[in-house]
Amino acid sequence: MFNMIFVILEQLLLHLPLMVGAYVSFALLKVPDLSIESAYVVGAIAGSYALVGMSNIPMAVLILIIIGASFIGGALVGLVSSLLTQKGKFPHLLSSIVAFGLFHGINQFISPAYMSLGTTQNPLTLFDAIPQHPELIMLALIGCCIMGMLYFLFKTQIGYAYAVYGNNPQFFKNYGISTSFVFISGVMLANALAGISGYMFAQSNNFVELNMGLGKALLCITALILGKGIVRIKKPFTLALPMVGTAAYFTLQQLLLKVGFNLKYFTAVQALLVLCILLYTYHTQPQRPVNDNLGV
Amino acid sequence: MKKMIILSLAGILGALILYFTLPYMRKPESPVGQLRIAIFTPTTHPALEEIEQGFTYTLQQLNTKSYAFTTFNANGNKTLLRAQAEELVSGNYDLIFTIGAGCSQTVAELLHKKGITTPHVFCAVDSREFAQSLQDSNKSTTGVYVKVDYKPEMDMLHKLKPDTKNIVLVYDPLHGTGLEKYKKEIEEYIKKYGITLHAVEVYQANEIQQKIAALIPTMDVVLVLTDNTVVSGIDAIIVLCNRYGVTLLASDLPSGKKGAALAYGITEYESGSSAAHIADTILVQGKNPHEIPIRAITNFRVEINRDTMKLQNVQLDEAVLKEYNQ
Amino acid sequence: MRINNLSFKFDNKQKNTNYFFKGLSVEFKPHTVHFIQGDNGVGKSTLFTLLQGMNDKNSFLDMSVSLDGVLYTAIHNRLPDTFTQQVHTVQQNYDCMLANQFTFMQNLQLANLPLYPRLRPLPRATLLDIVASLGIDVNKPVALLSGGQRQFLALLMALQKPTKLLLLDEPTATLDKKNAQLIMQLLPQLAEKLQVTILIICHDKELVDTYAQGNSFFMRELENGTRIVEVM
């Protein structure tokens, strides 16, 4: 039982930056930002190369450098896709698909299709006090730092601006506020967080694979919808939503595994559950915002 | 300004396309005496690289012919696999060598459809029926297959770890020709040892950790079949098995080198080498591929990884090793 | 405030197109409310677009504007940012100016955001005394406010940043009589208090007659296709 709880915690912490990033782009900015899948992989590659290239540095400093590298790697993907949207005037769905394609090629150019991290030290095991879960403490530390910073960010002007963008993208031009700045910084932040999550996931699994980002957008949307169904807070935005949604997703997954459920049908069961939550949510809250096309 | 940016991007894109496709646009012809061989592999993996090495090295050793090998790698992408198959089938090669069920089936089908008679040798197919169906589907196809039988592997496991009660099988049901039949075979077979099989289906390598992390501590052995999806994520399973002291039994030898305490499989090099002998018969002796019956690879080995065996709770037993590695 | 020699064409690239405005000059008393009337499509909203600097870059514009003693001249077919930054508009569709998931007070604060929002708390709202006099619950989400209250909010949001010229396009079109009168009573107070010149496009003759106090203009189209603005 305890082991299951630890596993849920670990998966939650590994995916939390990705979920919060998806929350910023899908739920706050309300854009279909598929480039987070690419940012996930680019962040993993950037972090892994930083790890391999700077193995002589003390681990406590190395982890900061690696997190920084994966943050920058993810942010780069966000920069490309958001620039295409704002300056090229393309729909963001198209921009994110183009960015995905571009970085797929770039990833293949700079990295092999599969890279094992088994021969390098694992910075996530710096505080390995919990037996059989040596990465948990470091993951919790990273998670708390990121959530703390984001909690602060969402109380500032830029945090509010992200939520306003999703509520009314036309808002800013009436008051001399740069819409481009808000959008580009928001998408970059979302993708940067996905990059951090990508590195942590790759390190925990001990390999980087170029296709490891596939399907993450769907996972994010599912978790955010679950979170929206569970969390009933009246504020326009809250960090509790992605946290609760992620926790619910992995708890559901592990419970199904625990009871011996045939995992072949896991995706179908998940889809049914999400449908039920959507029906219930939309039934009890009939007035959705006008531009709430994504439902998250 | 915007027009200049668009024109510049279009120019760069055009230059890149030309750079990468110009070499392929001329229909290549072999220099006099040199034989052009296309090698088609589904993804990057040490096991597949060993097969390729076994094939190319053996072929070059068998005679004094000069060979030019071109490798096509689908990188795990099924759309790319189809596109590359189209490319190499029309590429005027002297022989096509394919690794794995997906590549082999696609190439055989295309050769048949287009009426192209390029000789085709396949390898790393795990079912006799499937291998025979490949040969039947196209007149210029033949190859080697692995006579997969997990029963000796389970017997070996029982000899090494007789107190095993629970095995978790991690597999991709959609791999190759479908692994369900092997799962059922193993499940039935190990009942006689009082072992229960727990199956965990994964469809992508990045799902492995989430799906098995909670289950592993209650298991005695983790079993992995010859399954590209799971094998490509074997590092994640090795980490968990080392952490929880659970034995990892892999059905391919390269995974043993990576860190699986127990590995039972064929030498991939030998698989490629066997295919090279067939290729030599076709290219040098001029035999029709259809007249060469498909061959089975049957010499399996057991390897114990001495670095991880203690972590994964495996005792070295020379008698068992000797029995299986004759 | 004075508009001098305004000449404007929508598309400068096409030859032989008529001028929309040609040599138009009009003077408005400073820090007062002025009404502009005219038939639909005559160009009232176009004039507002030009004053905001939001005309298309392919158009032709030649004009100068004198505002509170400073002269601004159009450069590259657009009024300079030094002028347009002092001009704010309340659109007919005022809901597009609001963030309806946030409260009344938060909207006022959001209207005060700088060009590039920063890692600092939301700026303070201004005109809180006027807000208090309206008797609106400032902690209520905008989505739950009435049409009139949202109109007031849009007006106050437009005035959060330093403004010298306020443009209102049909501010009372969607309001009932009572709220329309409230807005009209409030505007002169704002004009005097904040030293703002206010131009209003309004088709309601009764409101214009009641509140114009001699500051009423009529825009009409001439036979040659250009427009003039006459004092009524």
C-alpha cells in the first residue's frame, strides 16, 4: 500500500511541471499547444547533454545547471511556436505542429534515437534517504521550488495577464499592453516547464528516446479535465487544478493496476471516465466562457 | 519585411531539400562488379545493429565480391517505414535485406505489388508460419526466422530460481505478429511449476515505469520477450529491478549486456550471419530465392550479468550455464 | 483640441481613388464633452480610427492635431505614438474591453498594466471615488454585472491610464434610459476632473439635445465624396 502511494507521488512529481505548463497554455492562454510534446523531448536532450558534459561538477550545482538547461531547451521550442503564431499570424495549432516537425528534425540531428543514461550519475538520487525510492526527495524538492515560484508568478501582473489572454485575447490592445509579449512569454513558460519534466522523466527512466513526448498532450488534457471536474474554486485560475488532476490521473491508473484490471482497456476506461466528468461538469455549469473550445 | 523573411525561409528550405534529395534523384547504378545491398531496419537498437553487423561482415568474408551497403532506418515510425520501403524497393538494388516482421512484410508486399524481382532476404522474424507466409507472398523472398519457444526459457528459469512464484510479463501486444499467443503459452506452461503470470501491456516505452513500478516489489521475476517497444525501454526496467531486488529475465542477449541479470536468446550476430549465407547463395551462385527454404535459428544461449546478478537476486549456477550453452 | 487639414484615402496603392477626407479642419473646446452625429457610414468611426492611429498602413493620411497646446503631425500615414498613447476609446461592443472572469476592481487594475507586464503585484486602480459613488460591488465578477455596470466599467478602465482624449462610440446604444442618463451626467464631471476632451458618437437626438450644451457637430458627405464637419 505504501509502495503504491510512493509510486503515485513519484509519477505526480515527475509530471507536475509538464501539467502546470499544459495548464498555462491549454487552460489559461486557451491555445492548443501541441509543441509541449516537442519541448518535453528537447528539454530531456538538453538536460542529458548538460549531465554528460559537466559530470565533474558537484552534484548539488549540477542539478541546477541541468534544470536550467532543460528549461532553456523547452523554452526555445515555445519561442519558435509562439513567434510563428504572433508574427506569422498563423493559428497556434498550426504553429505548434510546424514547431514539432522542425524540432523533430533538429533532435535527430543532435541526438541518437535512443540514448541510455545508465552510465552517468543520477542527480535525482542526491538525497536517497527513502529506501527503494531514492529519487523521491529530490523530486519533491524540485516540485516544491517550481510550485513556489509559480505561486508567486500567478500573483503578479504577468500571471494575471496569462489568464486574461485566455479570457479575452482582445483585452490588451485597448490599454496599450503588448499582446505579443503576454502570449510569447506564456507559451515559452509552458514549454520550458515541459522541458524540465522531460528531463526528470528521462533521468528516472534512465533513457532518452526521441518519441518519448508522443501522447503527452493527451495525457495533460485528460489530467486537466479531471482536475477541473474535481476542483471547485471560484477564482479564475489556481495551481490546485493541475496538481489535483495529475494526482487523480495517476491514482486512478495505479488503482486499476492494483485490482488487476486488464490494462489493454485502460485508455478506453479513462476516456469513459473523462466523458462522465465532462457531462457532469457541463451539466452543472451550463455557462461556459465563450472561447472555451478546449474544455480545460 | 515579412515578404523578405518568407522568401529567405523558402530559400533555406529549398536548399535543404535539394541538399538531402539530390544524391537520391539520379537512379544509381552499380559500378562494374560492385553489388548494392539495401539494409532495412525498423529502429535503432543494439540487437538490430548486431544482426546488421553479422550480415555485412559475413557476406564480405564469404567471397571476394565488392559490396556497397545502404541502411534505411525507420526510427520506430510506421509512416516513415512505408515511405522508406517504397524508396528502397524502387532503388534498383541487387538485394534487399530486411530485419524484423514490419520491414519484411512491407517490402515483400511492395515487391509483389510492383512486380519487382529484386531478391529479398529477411531476418529476425519470430514465427515459422509468418516466415513461410512471407515467402509465399512474393516469389523473390526468403530468409531466416527464430524458432521462438519460451518453454526452454521457463525451464531454465525454474532451474536457476526454483522458488519463483510470481512472474510479471511486460509486453506490447501489438508488436510484430502479436505476442498474445506467447503470453498464453507461457502462462499455461508455468502453471506446472506453480508460477503465476501477471501481464502488463505497454504500448510505448515511456509508459513502462508508470505501469510496473507498483507491481514489481511483489514479483519474483520480470520477464521481457523479444519486443521492440519494451526492449527499447529496458533501462527503466533495469533501474526498478535493481532497486527492488527483482530478477529481470530478458529474451534477447543485448539486454543482458545492458543490465538484465538473466538473458536467454540467440546471438543476434549469428542470425545476421545465417541470412548472409542465404544472400551469398543468391548473389554469387545465382540461385532463385524461392528455391531456398526458410531457415530456423535454434541455438539459444543463457547469459548472466555478473554486475547486476546480486542486485537482482540471481545466484550463479555454472551447471545450468553449461547445460544451455553447449 | 483642433484637427488641421485632415486628408485621408483608404487605399494609397490604387490610383484614381477618391479622398475620404480632404482638407478637413475642426476645433473642439478642450476638457469638454462633444457630440458628433451623422448618417450611418459617413465616417464618424473612421475619424475615431484615425485619431487612435489604427488605420491600415496602405492608407494615405495627412493631418495634424493640436491637443492641449502641443501639435502632432502624422508621419508615414499615421499619427505618432506620442499622440495616440494619450487617446483611449470605449467601443460600442464594450464587452471586448473586459475580462469577465475577474472582478470589477481587478479589471480596473488590469487596465493599468504596463506595456510589458512585470513580476510585480497588480497596479492600483484610480478613480475609486467615482467607483464608490456608483454604488457597484467592486468584488463582483464582471460576468455577473448588468449591462450598464459593465459600460461604466469599460469607461473607467479607459480612463485608468493618463488620457487627454477619450473617444466614445455609441456609449448608450445598449443601455436603458436611466443608465444612459447616468453616463451622460458622469461624462462632463470626468472631463473637468481629469482634464480630458471627450468626443461621443451618438444617434440619440434627445440625449444630444439635453446634454450637448452647444458642443454638437454633424458630419456629412459632399457631392465630391469628401466629408465635412459642421457645428450644429
